[in-house]
Amino acid sequence: MAGNRNRRRLSRKQRITLKMKRKLALLFVIIVLILIGIFGWLVYIIRVSGERYTRKVLSQQDTNSILLPYRRGDIYDRNGTILATSEKVYNLILDPAVLWENHNDDPEKDCVEPTLQALVSYFEQDRSDLNRIMDEKKGSHYVVLEKQLTKAEVEEFETAMEDSENRIEGVWLEDSYIRRYPYNDLACNVIGYTVSGNVGQYGIEQQYTEVLNGENGRSYSYLNDDLEQEKTVRPAEDGNSVMSTIDITLQEIVEKYIDEFQEKYTDAFREGDGSYTAAAVMMNPNTGEILAMASNRRYDLNNPYDVVVNGLYTEEEAQNLSEEDRLNALNELWRNFCISDTYEPGSTAKPITIAAGLETGAVHDGDTFLCDGRKNVGGKDIWCSKKIGHGVITLEGSLMLSCNDALMQIAEKVGESNFSRYQNMFNLGLRTNIDLPGEARTDTLIYYTKENAPNERLVMRTTDLATNSFGQNYNVTMIQMASAFSACINGGYYYQPHVVKKIMDTGGGTIENKEPILLRTPISAKTSALIRRYLYNTMYGPEDANGNHATGRAARIAGYAMGGKTGTAEKIPRDKTNYLVSFIGFAPADHPEVVLYVVVDRPNAEKQSSSSFAQEIWKNIMKEALPYLNIYPTEEVPADMQEEYAADQAAAEEAAGTEEEPEEEDPVPEGTLVDPQTGETVQMPDPATIDPNDDSVMGDVPINDNLVDVKPAEATQENENDNPTE
């Protein structure tokens, strides 16, 4: 009995369980059917409207982001004048996809026609081109219509976009920057230029490109969790600015007189410019700062690739020019002669030879030498510039008269080893490491070592020693020579030359000062003082007992005490035809503040070997530069310069007299005054004809009974001058 009841209870439980399972199964079927329905609906939406919704979402969520460009830092001269700057410009961008989106979704919001019409109206866009872009690039969000528009060119359009009634959509102005050089070709070799992507080419632009460049920013748009569009911006970091050591006024002076020389001697002997190259470097010998650096090879920094603008070819010639020839011509133009070209320095290197002799004790002040016009070296005669000989001359005279014979004797006393060592100490044959790209190597043409020495380059022979003593048979660059010469006359300190004074942030604050770098002291202050005295007499020294004259007299400036040295180097092949002439000098003589080095390669003259060509440029530059540098005359004008000085004074007075003087106004006739209100000249009454007791002088005044009769008061001392009738 108990067993039958258990079976019945189990059967009841089973029935309950079975019912529950049936309900669950039904619920499951319903859920599955719902999911199938949802899935089917999604498939339907994707097939029918998926593309439209995709475009809409993508148009709302800008997955490409927007680039925010940085501003490249400026380049200044030492006084804060801008030499290179980045000007903000705008690129005009069209978004056809957005325009078509509104056009298809909501005709009432269709902005295609007003937007395209605005582009035609404000930017003179061709309507047919715009229609073609809209048809061919329907899905594009970025089409560049115009580049490098100025603020003035986009200002009206920006105002129109802000007015919702104009219905201008799908267009925006993308910020960009363009490099500008306010002075065009001024100091082009020092400044350099940039190409696409803010990549510096030549000069400071290349050397300091990482300092000048900043970091681009980004503007990101995205959908948040609530499907609302949000934007995040990582701002751009602008580049730092660079203050150069260049003085724009001195640079203009240097370039002006190089140009004048080139023009003056154009076609003088041969067809062409005044010389193949005329160049100058001006520097502060006490810091190594370059104040000016220029040559006749100049180009427009705003149009560096234009061979016509830069005077290389005519328009007709440029049309038939091959790309290779064009680039070769431009590369030659872009080269900075002052640091990239090498040549034999000639006699401007003689102060270094004499300094080495004094420092080693091989020679002493007051030593004398016999110059018979030549010296036999290794069985071959090497001639002095004066073939009949200078006679017996002093150590000072060897420099003052630029005697090759005496210099060879001095170098022989110094010896190959010491001579080579001092060349090295003055950095000849080694790069100066000036902060400009493209400095030439000259160590393969000099930098002698002892035989069997490690890293041997060349071994100095007897002939090398002799010719090196007067600046031939080895090459230098202008910057090497100017730096070495500065160490000779500044007390014996060799400073590394440089063209950047400091680095500044975007607010103008100083990040880093470029302090002078003293590399070595090749000679003592005593030796340097002697060299200064010798170089002073090279310009101002009197005729010696043998009738010899100082070689630098043509560069003198009346009233100034200066020193300097001429240089003449015969070019290879040595056929007495082609020469490079130069002059290097300093002022003032006792405490040098400025060094100027001028080189003229193959002047346009029948006789090229005269250093007077370089002295002419040097003198013209210094005559104008010294007063600007607050260096004024301190000496009496030499007797042989009185005529020149008087002519300069007369020219200055004449120039001052040509200035427009204000026109003198016609004198006002006596007894008249000019009415300040009307400008009319009025005849004043004659006091002698007026009776002070006659009331009629008051004129016809209507009587008013209410007026009080007041008698005129007697004149007081204070108003005496205002009442001449009293």
C-alpha cells in the first residue's frame, strides 16, 4: 500500500516538472523568434539604409583628426631686427561629403548651391571646376582648393561663414605658415632658407633647424558614451627663436660696397663682373662673433630656386636650360664662399709666421734680415715680391714691407716641427666648427706632421716650409683666416667663431646664451702687442732708409689708428696671370674691437696682382662702419692724406647742403597780422591816428540803458605792451 502511494506521488512530481519544462520551452521559442525578428530587421536596415547611416555616423565622428601646425621660430639680428619669420596663412578646404550628406538627407538644409556660390564670389573659384570636384570626389572630406591665403584674403569669407543666413557649410580654413624673409637677399648665406616641411637649407635655418622647429598639435573629434560628439585638442608647440650675431646695418654696409666694386669694374678688362668673387667677413676679435658675412654670390631667400629672379639667366635662357645645369648653377650660388671655398691666403698669413718666430724665440724684436730679392731653397730660387730686394730690414720691416725673403729666413729659424705646430695652434688646416653648415675641410692640404707620426697626413719638406711662410702652397677658408688673425691681435686668444648669440622662447625670454668659446691661447699678450704695432706700421709706417714703403697705405682712413696686412696669392697654374688679392685689418690699433677681412678673386683688371682692389673695398666699408660702431678718429691727419681728407669733408658738406630746406614764408608787412581763424592778413590801426579820448573808436554800438558806464582803466605795468595807445 505504501509503495503504491509513493509511485503516485512521483507521478505527480513528474507531471509538475513536465509542465514547467513545457513552459520554459515555449518561452525559449518566443525569445528565439524575437531574436530572429530583430536580426531580420537589422539585415533589412543594413541592406536598405546601411550606407546612409554609415555616412552619417562617419560625418559626425571625424576619425582623421585635424593637424594643428606649429610656428617655426624667428631669426633676428643682434639688435632684434627680424631676418626670418613665419607668417600665418590659410589653406581653403572643401568637404564634398558633408555637402552631399545634407543635400540628400534634408533638402531644406541643402547648402551646396550657396556654398559653391560663396567660393566663386570670395575666391574667384571656377564654378565648372567646383562642379567637377563635387561629382568626382563625393565621398572625400578633404579637397584643397587654395593654398597660402593671407589674412586679408580670407577675412570677408570668415565673416560670411559666421552668418548662418548665408548657409555656407562643408568649407573650412586650415591654418598653415609660410617662411618670409623681409630683406630678401640680405645676409642670405648666413640665414639660409627652408623647403617644404620646415626643413632648413644652408645657414642658420639648417644649422639650428631643430631649435627653430616646434611640434604639431592635433584636434580630435569623437563620440562619447552618450553618443554625443566631443572634441579634444592637443595644442601645437611653437619653435624657439634665434638671435644671431649679425648686425643688419653692418651687413648692409658690407654688401653695398661689394656691389659697388663689382659694378665699378664690370667689363673693365674682360667681359663680366668686377671679379669672379668678392667677399668680406667682419667679426669681433674678442668674442668670435660674426658681425657681417657676405659675397657677391647672393640670392633672394623668398625665391631661392628662381634662376631668373636671382640673375643667373634671362627668361629666354632659362626656358632652354636643362634641370642639371639649373641645379649646378643654383648650387654654386647657394654656396657660402666665406666658409665653403678654399684658396691660398698669401701674405695675410705672414703675421702668424712672425708670431711663431717670436713665441719660439727664433727671432726677436729688432732683428734684421738681408733681402736680396730671392732665396735658394732645395736648389731652386724662390723670389720675393720685390725682385731687386728690400735690402737690410728689421723684423717689423719684414711684415711692413711684406718681404718673402725675410719670411723664409724666419720660418727656417722656426723649423718644420714648430712651424707646423703653430699652424695647428692657429687652427689652420682644421675646421673652425663655426655654427654654419658646409665648412670646407683643408686638413688634406696642410696639417703637417712628423715623419712616421700616427695618423700621418703630410710631411713638411723644406720647400713647403719656405712657401708656407708667406701663405702659399696650402689652403684656407676666409673664416679660418679671420679667426687666426684675430688671435694674433687680440692678446693671443683664439675664439671659436659663431653666428648665433642666444636662443629665445616664444615669449622672447632667453633660454640659452651662446657665450664666447676660448679654444686656446697660441701666443702671449706681449707677442700680440708686437704684432699689432707691426701691423699698424704696415699701414702708417714711414719710408725706410732703402726707400721702401709700407704696403697697406692705400687702406688708411684719415684720423684713425688701425693695423692691417695685404695679401696676394698667385693662382694655379702659376702663369703670372690670375691672382687672389686680399686685405685684413683691425681697429682701433691699441684695443681692437673689429676685424674686417676682404678677398677679391681675379679682379677684372689687366694686372690682377695689386692688393689695392681689396684695400679699396676694405676702406670704403670701414669708413662707414667705424662711426656706427662708435669708433671715432683719434689721430692727426697725416700730411699725405690732407688733400683726401679735405675732399671727404667737402663732399660731406655738399651732401648735407643738398637736403631740402623748409621754404621761408614771405615776411608779413609791418603793421599787419595774420588772422589765425581765417588766415587773412589784416591791416592793424595806426596808434598815432587814434584819439584815446574819442569814444567813436568803439564803433557803432547800440545804446542799452541797462549798461553801466564804465570808464577805461589806466594801463598797468603788466598790460603795457598790450595797450600801445596808452
